[in-house]
Amino acid sequence: MTVTLVQMALYAGALVILWVTPGPVFVALTARALTGGFASAWPLAVGVTIGDVVWPLVAIFGLTAMVGDHAALMGILRWVAAAIFLVMGAGLLAHAGRPIGTDGRLTRPGRWAGFSAGVAAILGNPKAILFYMGVLPGFFDLTRVTGPDIVAICGLSMAIPLAGNLVMAATVARLRARLTSPAVLWRVNLVAGGLLVAVGAAIAVL
């Protein structure tokens, strides 16, 4: 292996920060846990791991070089990501008191529905795309990584978000009787919407 334990530890810390930053996966996981409990949410968490393996592989096997050679493309991706977060946050704030429906695309019952929603949420997640395309090369020299390095990077990219998502799903599921009351749901949506707007603004400014 060419990567060091220090590099892996720093990368693990970045993955934790990525996980705690609200995004589409946060919204989808919370919605399914509130409407169907842990049994409804864990397939989504497993589906998310597909993207958590795909995006590092895409970065490692060449797309990073393309983005690095076209600064304008990276700038466009940044503004698109900022706009998506701002729109999502504004939507939550505007409809903070609206109850979560059980027949929505994110909350449709069934394990396959949850799994496919998780895959869609992570593959279309601008936060994940920007992280793996723009940040991953800062931790590792992707021109020198070996097979074991790739396995270690992908394993860490998958394990940390999966563990966090499962813990969050279990926690929300246990508290859903309280969290689904109109007053609490309104406050949760306000906080989540505010965080999404803040993230979008930070992406646009930084």
C-alpha cells in the first residue's frame, strides 16, 4: 500500500464531516425513518453505499484529471450544487408544517423502493460528487494508488457513511412518535431547511 494510516485517518475525519453536512441523503433517510421506522430506512442506507463506492472509483480512474484540467467545469459544478441546496432548503422552509406523506417517491413502502431511493439520492447528490471529485485527490496521490489502496479507500468511503446512516435511522425511528407531531415536525423542517440554505450559501461563497 502507498497510502499511510495518517492519510486514512484524515480522510476518515473528512468523511465524518461530509456525513454530518445535511443533503439529499439526510432528507431521504429522515423521511423514511419517520414514516416507516427503521425497517423502512435501513434499505435506503444500504443503497447509499453503492454511490459511496462508485464515486471514489470514478475519481480514482480518471475523472479527477478531467475536472482538474477544466477549472470552469468545477466552477459550474460548485454553482449547481449551491443552487440545489438553496432550493431544497427554501422548499423545506416554505412547507415546514407539511406532514411527510407515505406515498411519496422517497417514502414509498418496500425494501426495494428504499434501496433504489438510496442509490438515486447518492448518485445525484452534488455534495458527494463535489467531495469525491474535488477533495479526494487532496488526500491521496491518485496516480500512485495500488489495488489494496483502492480497496481501503472505497471501504472507508462506504463504512463511515453507512454506520452513521444506520445510527441516524435507528435514532429517528425510535423518536418518530415525537418527531411526527406537527409542532416538532415544523421545528425539524425549519432547522433542516436552514442548514441546507447555509450549506448552499457556503458552497457559493467559499
